[in-house]
Amino acid sequence: MKHLFLLLTAWCFVVSCGFAQSTGTGGKTLPRIAIAGLGIESSTFSPATTNEEAFHARYGPEVFNAYPFLMPIAPLRKQAVWLPTVMGKSLPGGAVTREAYESLVNKTLDSLKKYGPYDGLYFDIHGAMSVKGLDDPEGDFITRIRKVIGYQTIVSTSMDLHGCVSWRLAQNSDLITCYRMAPHEDAMQTKERAVVNLLERIKSGKGKPAYKAWIPIPILLPGEQTSTRIEPGKSLYQQVAPLADHQEGIVDAAIWISYAWADEPRNHAVVVVTGDDKEKVAKSAEKLAQAFWDVRSKFDFVAPTGTLDQALAKALASPKHPYFISDTGDNPTAGGAGDVTWTLTQILARPEFKRADGPSLIYASIPGPELVQKAIAVGVGGHVEGTAGAAVDARYAPPVLLNGTVESIVKGDKDAEVEVVVKVGSVHVIVTQKRKPYHKEKDFTQLGLKPRQSDIVVVKIGYLEPELYNMRADWIMALTPGGVDQDLFRLPYKRIKRPMFPLDKDMKTPDLSAQFVPLSGTSK
Ligand SMILES: [Zn+2]
């Protein structure tokens, strides 16, 4: 009900604003561009599920806040009548419930129905959403959007490079692109490029690019092996911009790594190039696809890897601190449940960390709403005893018993809601009301923790996000169990296309020639 009210007031604002701005300087009619999208990557190998609330959906004008380049003073804002509908972004997690998906899709469709027609639609998605009982949700979503907006509207889709591009998604998108960096430091730049290209096609009257070349590549690799900070990902992705941005007749080009923790036929790498010059479009796509295939065997983890025991032994013996250990199997930003207790249980059982003056270790993090309530009840300095974690994913270890002193309590985080630090022996355990990724230095310092002075920092993460990477004195990725196990050979794939590199040895060279996807609304 609250949402309905918000939706109505939001729309009144947009519509009046829209009509007021429908002509630009010089009396020219401004194009009408809708904005919609849902973003999540969700693991089908995790028992966790994702509900609607997790998307923190924005409605109407609230959507503008997601895009600095569409702020009121931004030049782009004045170049069209923007009609934002629904924009939802969730932390990665388990598969989305069908109910949550239908609800968000229907809210989007209802908004789109009211305010058409549209010259353009900016479709902002991640591309690796899994929904219970539904294949290729983004393909389903755009197909249903097309039924509302028709095929005259030019759709520009921007994605995460860990998304999947089905034939259906490619066909219903007229422009389609993704990030060129992992970690995704160019996320906002990519979204802006998708919008700028869309506007340019509308304003110039060129319309839909005449050609879309799509090449599926039978490669499925974890993101932790395909960072663009190091080779071969670095050189591979450096080939995108010269082909995409500086060639007459090409609108955009992109390489999708895809997502290794979902089990659908669409989970594999893809290259798409869009443009008006048929030969250049095909050649550019084939060049990128071949370049990817040629370096397939060179991808490796971006940091040394080992078992947790090996990782702890190295960290304890090292003179370099802080020594970061990635607890990779349950990385919540890749789709892990985020509440696997296996690693923390192993750490707390080690004799080195039993004494308060042992090597200092920060563990980030474990959800434990009951323990958080107990900590609030006793307050900072109080003693707390209770269990945390394993409410969602208890396949590897049961809830972990924490018996220690409450060092801080911080309320108000968007994801965690409440964060508590409990000191157990020499380990500072961050316990959260709800799961939260720890990617920034201030995520630690605002809890009173000093990660730079800590001997060891263990984070549920894969590759380190930039601030942690810059802080590390040394780093190892522990190949721990969880819903996003980095050892793909341990995952029970049944539905991905085979053969697939690296799962199937001695594959024949695949056909990497360009396949032209029909323009949206046509069969050729
Ligand atoms: Zn990604």
C-alpha cells in the first residue's frame, strides 16, 4: 500500500515534469525515454533465496538518484523527457523467489503501460539473476516489456560483465553493452555510455543499429580468475575500447565472462558487437571471441590460493601485516548465503587465537540477529554468549558459538542494519543483523576496528575490492566451501551446454563465427 502511494505521487511528479520539459531549446520535441531494470547475481548452488525487499526498489523520480549523470544539473538530464519506472538492485544472493520477481516485473509493466509511447528505454540490469522455476529471467523480462512498449522503441541494455546474454535478450535489445573492468570501477561510465549511445541513435534519427553480432564462447570461469587487473583478462579487455569507441560503423562492443554459479544453458561467455557496418561488426566480434578463446588456458586466480589451513599458516608466519585472507566459498557479493560458519569455526578452534593477546584477527562477517540482540541488551563492554550464522546455509558447519566481549554496536547500515563487534580470544568477529559485504576501509573503522594494525583480516569476498587491495600487505584466497565454491569442478552442473572449458578437457575448437541476431521485432 505504501508503495502504491509512493508510486502515484512519484508518477504525478514525473508526468508534470515530463510535460513541462517536453520541448527543449529551439522548440524541438525532446525524446521520451523510460528507465527500468532489476539487478542481482544469484547462485543456484546456494540454499539461500532472495525476496523483493532485498532489491531496495526505487520508484519514479527516486530512480534518478541511482545515476549521477542524470542529476538535475547534469547535461544529459535536459536532453530527454526521462520516465523512470522501477529500478531494483540487490546484493548477490540465492535464487529470487518467483513471487518477488513477478511483483517487481508487474510493477514495472504497470508503470510502462501508463506513460508510453517511448522513443527509448534504458534497461539497466546485471544479467545473472536466477529465479526459481524460470529460465533466463532477463530475457523473460525484456520480452514482457516489449509486449507493452512495442518494437519501435529503441532499447539500450547495460549489464555487468558477469551477466549472461541469451539470444532472446540480445534480440530484444537494440544496443547492448557491459562493463570493461573487474572489479567494476567503470560501472557508472558503462551505464552513461549506454544512455549516451541511446540518445545519439534517437536524436540523429539513425534508429536501431542495423547489425548485432552475437558469439557464444564455450568458456565458463569464475570472476576470481578473470580480473582485468591482471593478465590475460587485462589485455583481453583492453581490446574492447579501440574496437567499440573508435571505429566508424560500430556503436559498441562487449565481452561477457558470464556467471559460473548458476546452472542454465545461457551460462557461458558471450561477445556482442552492434553497429551499422556489417563487415566491421562481424569482424570485430570474431576478433574478440577468438582473442578470448586463445587465452582461455592462461586464466588463473588473481592471488595465491590454498586451503584455509595453508592460508592461516602463511598469514601467521608472514612478517607482512595486515595479511588478508579471502574466505571465497561463501562470498556474499558473488551469491553465497553469507552465513556459512565453516571458516570462522575453524579459526576459533585454533590455539593461536584463544588468548586475548594472540595474533589479532578481524573476521568480516557473520549474520547473527539473535546474538546482535543479546549484544544490544548487555551493551558495549558486556559479555555475550550465543550462536551466529548457518541459518540459511548449514551444509558445512552448524551455527558457531561466540563467547566474548562486545566491543562496539553500530546501528543504521543499509544492508547490515546493526553491526556488532565481539572479541573472542584474539579474534574480532563482526556480527550483523543482516548480511553485508565488507569492501571499504570505513566499513571496519566505523566499528572501531583498525584493519591496518591487525595481523590478519579475513573477509567473505573473492578478489579484494580496491580499498582492501590497497590496504593489504599480503593476500591469499582460501578455497573454502560454500554456495560459490571457486573450484568449479566440485559444482554439480546438469544444464549448462557441454562441452565447456575448463570442465571438459580436449575440446575441439568451437565455431566462433559471428551470428547475426535479428533486429528487435523482426525475424531477420
Ligand atoms: Zn560483476
